[in-house]
Amino acid sequence: MWPDSASCAAVISFDFDAEEVWIGEDPANADRPGTLSQGTYGAKVAVPAILDMLKRLEITASFFIPGRVAERHPQRVEQIIAAGHEVGHHGYTHTSPTKLGPEGEEAELVKGLEILTSLGATVRGYRSPSWDFSPYTLDLLVKHGFTYSSNLMDDMKPYRHPNHDVVELPVHWTLDDAPHFWFDGASWNKTIRTSAEVRTLWAEEFAGFRNMGGLFMLTMHPQVIGRPGRLLMLEEFLGWVKSHSDVWIATAGEVAAVTP
Ligand SMILES: [Zn+2]
């Protein structure tokens, strides 16, 4: 399935949510600087550090970005593009398409595309802010020229959606940083896992993908993975992933392009 008969493919992806993930959860958060500062860290500290790391590793990644993040942090998006990384759509506001209605969903899709394109991105992929679809999502993706979605958990290999010319690049919570690291300041009912635990989980999955084939899709959030200690783990882990000559590291768009 993969170029050079690789055992599996690996995509290193980041959902660059910045402040929007908190505003999408509760619009009143727009007036809470302390809450928003958790997202500002992603734009201010984490994205530059991640770009430096990817350059050292010589890895090209995929960044999914809400339109309003691009409006608030245009220079960061331009830096991501200038470094050669892929930019994908991640909503305009960070609102699940299931909550928008067909017209609202299309308006978000169009506005997000406009701002990302205006900054120089060529956008082919869509990652929903909730990893979820409405009944209209696939039709809208086809209508607006998207070639792939990266949202569903029903497979570990990319596939084409039936009746829609859209490739699905499957994701999973195991390979997301947020379930392991996200601290819920509202409830305090979840502990923060150590980087060593998460590295172990990701390495186990990586071994499984090399065994079964498929797409190792790492989904991370700059505001989450971008803590100083976690970045040390990530750089070591990605270097280790890269040391396997049978793994094809590519952008999400490149994987979609070779999916039959
Ligand atoms: Zn997000």
C-alpha cells in the first residue's frame, strides 16, 4: 500500500487550537484571560518550539488550524507554511459540526478556507473540531474540494468513503496527547500522565502498526504536547520512529494522495 514497500505510514499532526478550543467550549471564556492563556501558550511558546524540533528532525508535519486561530495568529500560520508543513482545516470557530446546522457548517467551512488560503496555504484536508461529522459534512467536503478527512476511528488503514470521493485517515484517542495530558481545571477529576507513560503507549501502538500495516496518525495539540518536558519526550520519540527504515513518514495530504 505504501511507497518503497514500507510496513506502515506515520503522520505527525498537530491541531493548533490556541484560544479557540476554550471559546468553542463556552463563548463566555472569551472574557477569561486566565483560561485563554492556556491556549495562548500554544501560539506563543509551543508552535515555535515544535517548528524548531521538526526542523532538527527533518520531519514534515500536518497542522490543522481553525480560521479564527489564523486570524489571531497569522504570523504563526505563515511560519508553519514557510517551513514547508501542510495546513489543514479545523473549523472556523472550534465548534463541532454537529452543533452548527447545514448553513452554519458550510459558512464555517468557507470562512476557514478563505483565511487559510489568504495566508498562502493549500488546504486539502479537514479535521473536525470534535472528530465528528454532521449528516452534511461529507457532502460539504466534496463540494468545497477537500480530498481527505481525518476524523473517524473505524479503521487503522486509510480508505475512501463510500459514495463520496473523500479519503478517510483514521485517528484514535490512544495516539492523541489530550486524553493523557489534558488537565480539567473545572472538575480536577483527572490526573496528568507522565511523558514516560505516554511514550510507552505510543511505542506499543507503533509496534502494532509495523506489524499490521496501516497509518500511525499521531494527533497532538501545541498547548498540550508543548510543555518543556513533553517536548523532550516527543523529540526523542520521533527520532526513534524515524530510525525505522520500514516506516514511511509523510504528511496527511501525501498519505491521502496514495490511498487507492
Ligand atoms: Zn481542536
